[in-house]
Amino acid sequence: MSKQRRALVTGGSGDLGGAICCQLAADGAHVIVHANANLARADAVVERILAAGGSAQAVAFDVADADAVGTALEALLADGPIQIVVNNAGIHDDAPMAGMDAQRWQRVIDVSLNGFFNVTQPLLLSMARTRWGRIVSVSSVAAVLGNRGQTNYAAAKAGLHGASKSLAREMASRGISVNVVAPGVIEGQMAADAFPPELIRQTVPAARAGKPEEVAALVAFLCSDAAGYINGQVIGINGGMG
């Protein structure tokens, strides 16, 4: 690798995002670790990367706020193009649709789906000029199979599938790949609350939750030179759920 590639990971301060950041840094990228409001958590991931000999910096903004994203990205792009983007930011706010208010629907879609547009769109032209890029969005098995209480989350994540397949067709001739990974039940705070061990044994053929590092390994591969011909795909990583 001649010049060090720069990678932006949204939601990089969480369990899964942190694992993705550390893996990309281990693979040689300079990683921009994004947090929503809690910059201290992003700083902690940066410290982990630096301690392991990697290169990283922290940034905080709300991916759903297009103006805030634009300002932050403008500052980052002043240092050169960002060639790797991992759209990992997402929230869930579960309720049966019959009892779901509009705000709960809107906010979940704003972060996952509108956030994908707000973050990715401003980076495309400078990425295309380098004729090399990797865009990976983190979805969910819920977007593939559906899940009770998650019409908003499944809609937002399934939207990433169609957007990514379309964007892949637009950018492929520029050496840019656009893919989606759709994890199942992954260890961490989000899963611990919703999936007690007995439920995992009943619903996941592998009879265990996945590890953040397992998802990070897949994301990092899709961001590598070796994965350039994998494009427009939704790849499940869910222990055989579907």
C-alpha cells in the first residue's frame, strides 16, 4: 500500500464498531472513529488502536443531521480523500407497529438510512477520483427475515440493501465496491438485553451469539484489495439463521 488509506467508521465507538475500527487499523488503515455525542468513547477506541501500533483519530457528529455531517466531512476531506466507509451507526427503538408512534419510526430510519446518505454521498466524488474505494454498510438479519417489534429497524436496514445494490452499479467502474453485511445475534450490550441465552439456543442454529470480531473480520475483508470483485452483495453473518 503506497499511501495509507483513510477509513471512516460511523458508530465506531460501540461494541461492534470498535471491533471493526481495530481490525481496519490492524490491516493498515488510518481509522476515523465516529461517535454520535460521546466523544470519550471514540477516544477510548483510538487509544486502543494507538496502543496496538495503529493510526486513528476520533470525531463526533449526529449522522442524521445533514448540516453537522457536511461540516465534519468537509474538515476531514481537507486532509485528503476517505477511501473506506463503514456505515455502522444505527439505533433501535422497538415496539409493535400497532403501538408505534411516528417519532419512533422516524428517528430509527433517520439514523440508519438517512445517515447512510448523509455520510456516504459527500465522499463519493473524491473517492471516485482515486479510482479505489470500499463502502460497507452494517444491516441486520431483521432486514432479511423480519422481526417482531422491529418494523422501523427492519425497514431502515432493508433500505440499505437496495441503496447499496444501486450504488454498486453506479460506482463499480471506478474501482469502488459497495456491500452490506447483515449480522444476526452478536455479543454486546444490544444483544444482552434482547436475547437471553435460552432464546439464542432456540433461534440460532449455531446455538451461540456471534462475536464482534467475527463481523469485523468480514467487514475488513470486504474493505481489502482482495475483495474488489465482490460488489452489490448482502452477506449474512448469523450462525445459520437464514
